[in-house]
Amino acid sequence: MKTFIMTAESLPKTASNWFDGFGEGVEFKAVDLEAAQDWLNAQCVAAGTNEDEYYNNLGPAAEEE
């Protein structure tokens, strides 16, 4: 497992609502970058983040630490 951090291109005010537990720089584990991004995307879909107008353009994104 590798360590990744949650990040966004630019954090809009609504970023904290993307999903419970999202935070700029918060660490999480995944096998690889693709799995890390898939996990973030799944969390956002479950939270209804796709309704946020900034979501598709700004993140969140997984970044390897």
C-alpha cells in the first residue's frame, strides 16, 4: 500500500462538503494512484458531490506522497 493525500486544484468554499472526511492534505492508503482516485471518486458519488458545480473542474484528486 502507498500513501496518498487528498488535494484539489483550487479549493472552493464547498470543498469540505465533497464528502465526510475530505480535507486538503489528509492522508489515505491505496495500492496505486488509480485505486486512490477511484476511492475518492466513489466517496464523492456516494455523498452526491457531482451536484457541486466546482467538483468536475477542481477536484478532489489523489496525489502520491
